[in-house]
Amino acid sequence: MTLSNDYQDIPGTYVFDAKHSRLGYHLNMFCMSLRHAENRDAFKANEISYLEQFTMSQEQRDAVLGRQWNDMLRLGGNIYYTSKLAATDGLTFQDLAAIMTGSSREQYRKMMVNGGRPIDGNRSKSEWTRER
Amino acid sequence: MVTAASRNGRVSAKIVGGVATSHVPAIGAAIDQGKTTDDYWAPLFKGFEKSQKWVKDLNPDVAIVVYNDHATAFSLELIPTFALGCAEEFPIADEGWGARPVPPVCGHPDLAWHIAQSLILDEFDLTIANRLEVDHGLTVPLSLLFGQPARWPCPVIPLCVNVVQYPPPTGNRCYNLGKAIQRAVESFDEDLRVVVFGTGGMSHQLQAERAGLINSEFDNRFLDDLVNRPDKARAIPHLEYLREAGSEGIELVMWLVMRGALSKKVREIHRHYHVPASNTAVGHLILENDLP
């Protein structure tokens, strides 16, 4: 049976499927380690050496060190894992969402209070290329 | 009132209500930090006042809480599609910002093990969890319904559903699991009154450039269909959840486990819908079986 991956047409979205999960395994397991306070402390003390414990690609390491949140997702990160890195930095889910969408914290918060990002115009990649 | 016990001529457990609610971590933080009456949060919490009274009056013996783990107890090392918590106690997890200051969750191993055995023989091959730290997915719904007690008013059986690794189980599979849970509960020879929680959702996307997506039209149709046309709700394909309700809105399949555990016809006791809680549209239902 062929599995459908028609979800790839959804814009600005990385569906955490088998391909992503395999690509991001070590990146996500690094993020998972930050669930423990002593690991958070060790990471904060020396990020580069802490990351050496994990067999991540150089691109993934650079994305983590540079806090390139969308790059982490593109390279196989999952938001529930990368949010643990964000929490280590003292960022909330909403702060993180603001950064990933290129908005200021206030702009993003205002968008949410006004009902969020609308579905119209955000269903298909074709709608984004037309507009942008 | 005709109860499962009196119908069968023997004592048995029965499902006496269903709760659906979002489980946004920021809601837990607002409760823990005493912000529930702030302008931002007050309208959200107002919608749970009636529910707190309902559950207090109902005084259930056990709550089965269908939720998902958010890279807390389960990492990418092990990804069970369905895992049932059979332990005596479930510790509150540190998810990366410290554990929530809420009481530990006590289990109900007798009923949980009975359900696990019954489900497996009923061809739902779930994972048995004897050690399970629980995260906001489980504790936020407890806080919303039970407030801030020194200890939770009833034992809890966690049913953890994978919705992080794609694909999660289908809505139809979740609904049928709910039916099997109903059969399992009703075959337990003890007079227990059980409430089933379906948690997560509603529309939200936490990741990447489309983060912040909210689709109130989808959400309200889902609420209507879940209550009155469950056959329609359980047929929603994954693509529709992902596209219309956001990549994390697919958590709504967990509401279908709760719905499946109730009778075909239900009474809607209460409904609440509020946008936003942080990045999420919050939906909430209280349902009771509408028995003939």
C-alpha cells in the first residue's frame, strides 16, 4: 500500500512523519534531555561540549546554537521537543510561536487575541506563493 | 433510573459522563500562578464554573483521562499508540520548566488492569504502563474540572494516545476504542461510577510559519458533530485535521475515545468555546448518556 503524503501541501508546516522522525532522532533526543534540571544546567554552562554527546549533523548543531527554530523543524525537530530548548531559554510556547512566524511578541499576541491566524489563505502552498 | 447494574441483574461499573476539554499548558500556569481572574483568562475559566459544580455533584469514583504525552514520559525511543496507566500512582513530570505544583495522581490498578485485559482480548493491543510520569496533557484537565484541591477527589486511569509521531490512530479507531472501554468498564464487577475525559485540541498550530492558526468554523462543526453525529466526526481524515485545525489540532482524535465510550445518543449538559488560550482555541463539553 502506498501511504499518502498529501499533507505536504500545507504551507508553513512540518508534519512529523517517519522521514522527519528519522532525520531528527538525535536532535530531538538532545532536546528531550533538557527535561532534567541538571542537564539544563550542564547545557547552559557549555552548549558546544554538551551537544557533543549527541550524534547530530553539523547543520542541526548550528541550528541549535543559533536558535534557528524553523531550521530545527526542517531538520527533523518536533515542536514538543524543541520547546524544551525554548523553555531552557525561558521562552513560552507563545514566545516561540512569535519568533517562528517572524512577529514580535506583541504582534503575535494581538493576532491571537483577535481570533488567531485565519484558515482562509492558509490551506495550501499555492495560496502562499500567489500572495508572496 | 435504569443503571447498567440493574439492567444486568448484577453489580457492575458504569460510565456516567463524558468531559471534553483542551489541555493547554498556559492554562495550568495561569491556575498555578493565580491569574484566573485576570482580564485575559477570566472568560476562559468562567466557562468551567458549571463543569466544576457538575463533577462535584456527580462525585465519580474513577476518571479515565484520555490525553497525549508531550515528549515527557515517552520519547522517540518508544512510541506506543495507546498506553494505559495501571500503576498505583503517577508522578507529576518536570517538562522542562519545573513540575506543576499539583497533587500526585492516584491510579485505580484494579479497574485499570481489568480494562487492559478486556481491551487486549477485545483486539485493542495496547501498552501497559506501570511507571508513567504525567504531564500537562493530563493535569490541566484535572485542574479545570476539580480546581486546586490538596488531593484529587478520585483515582485516575491515564490513557495515553500518540499524537506526536505521525500518524496518530484514526478517529474511527479512537471511537471504537471508546466502545471497547465502555464494554470493559461494564464488565467490571464493582459498583463504580466512571467519568471519561477526552482532552487536547481544538484548532491550534504551535510550529513553523503557520503557527497561530485558529479555525472556529471547523471547531464549532466538530463540537456539533461529536455530540449529535459521531459517525460523521469519526470519519474525519487526518489530512482534514492537519489542514483545517492545524498540525496540533489533530489531538481532537482523542475526544472520539470519550465519545465512543458513551451511548449513541447523548445529552449535552454544557458547552464552552473560547479563543485564545496562548496559541489555542479552547473547547469544552460535558455529556451524559441519554438512555431510553
